[in-house]
Amino acid sequence: MMHILGTRITQIALIVVILASLVFVLATNAGGTIVLSSPRVETLEPHPHTESDSADDTGHGILFDSYVTVENDVWITAIDVELYNAPPHILHHLILSSSEGPDPECPDTAQIRDYIAVGQDTPRTFKFEAPYGIRILKGTELHLSTMLHNPERQGESGRTYKDVQATVRLTTASKADVRTKNIELLRIAVQDTPYCSKDPKGPGFSVPPHVERYIKIPNDGKDRGRFVASTPGTIIDGYAHIHGWDGGRSVSLYLNDKEIITWKTHAETPTDSPIESWRTPQLPLQFDVKQGDTLSVSSEYTNSSNEAVRNAMGAARVFFYPEVGG
Ligand SMILES: [Cu+2]
């Protein structure tokens, strides 16, 4: 399935190219890797952009869905996401997941297992030390959702990129590299919407106008800004996603309301691009969790403009090893 958001005439040519390039969806499972790719976009034109654009707006970005079925039981030891032929910020987001059937807690929605979710600011390479790994069973259908986004910045005419493609490579453990502890990616994010709204690219939250320091905290009751551990376990690593370009500053993670870590975001200009990108660096993170412990997040934003920021995001993404039944 594929969505194309766009109305401009220049994008009509692009649509044709995308349809033709769908056959480039690549899936291999040889030599210890599983590779999924977005279709290759031969010509990625810039589109006009305003301060208040959101990912849901017409013309905002191009969303692809690619699928591959895993042929053997595997343990994933590393994940690498790459974007070819465009600067990092062009990859708006990429999410690898599988559907685990109906969600008993949220009627009419599927329970989604996430493997990795990267945004413009997040790390793109992940490595898991033995005995940890991500276990994927034979027959699992992996779903890669990729959004490319090529905005015209203020005061710039925008740039066109050629042959743009995003790839995620999963390294699988060899027989000698024994992994026994299956980790899962928890996405703990503050948002305005109720628990059962599960749009993976948001929705986030709004930041009111004219606020120097706005702290978004989880909503009351069951909320995605909070995770209650149903088994003891270990957080072995983590990272965060913040919209620095919209005034986002940081995300903090708490264990039973005690701050564990704060990730801060900053702008930088990569050597291969004249355009600023945002980075939220990964920091060492490892701690034990007891059954019943609560992990929660808060996110700090600033907004000096006259308009509210829509679709702000503040998310911690942590790798959790649950000692099931432990
Ligand atoms: Cu985001």
C-alpha cells in the first residue's frame, strides 16, 4: 500500500516515477542480513512549506509502505538505517514494525511490535551486545513505513534530489553468536490524544503561543507517556525523538517519577550538506526495572511565535528486556 500526498503539478511526474519504482522494493535474507528498502525516487522535488505545516498536510511528504516476510527464526544484533543521495533531514521518519493481531486493550486496532523508529534527529545505527537481541520468528511480516520530506525552506528555492532511497539493514546473529534475551522497543511519548490513538507518526501535542518554557507531561490515566512494567526486566539502551525545528529542547525519562536521563537536541550542519539538521544524541542508558515500576517521559519546548505549534513530539524509545514470568 502506498500513499502519495500532493497536489502540485510538479508532483504528478513524481507519482509516475514512484509507481514505476515500486518493483525496487528489495528483500533479501542472505549472509546474515535482512534488507528492506523504500522504493527509489528518481526525482524528489522540493515543496513549499510553512511554519505550521504538519506531517498530515497535503503536499507535506511522500509516504511509502514496503513489506517482507522473514524466512527463518532470527536474532537481530544490529540495525542500520541509511538514506541515499539526500541529506539526513530528508528522511522524515522510518518505522519498522509488525502487526501482532488485535490489541486486546484498544478495540479495532492492531497490536504493533516496533523494531526501530527513526526520525530526522535520532541515531540511525543500533548495536545490541550479547546476550541481548531482537528475536523475530519465521513467517513474521515486517512492515517498513518511510516518509521522505523535501521542504523549501524560508528564503530558499529548495533543492531537487535524484535517486533517493531509504534502506534498513538488520544484521542477524550467526550460530556462534548466541543470543538469548529478547528485547523490545518501547515508545514512551507524550501526546494530546488518548491511549488508543496509535498513529505511528504522531499525533503529538500542541505547544501554545508565546511560551518560553513549556513542559508537556503524560495525561491522566492510561497514557502513552507512561509505561508500567508487567514483569521485571532491564532497560539496555535508548534514545529520544524531539522536534527541535519546532522549538523542542529535550525529553526526560523517569523511573517512578525520579529522573533517569535527559536527552537534549541541537542543530548542526553536516559536511555533505549546506542545510541544518537536528541531532538528539544517544547517551549510555542501562538500568533494572521491577514489576510494577513506571517509566514516564516529559518534553520541554519553547514557542516565541503568535501561533501554537501543532504536532510537537517528545518521545523516549528504550530497548527493554522483559524477564517474562521472572
Ligand atoms: Cu516526530
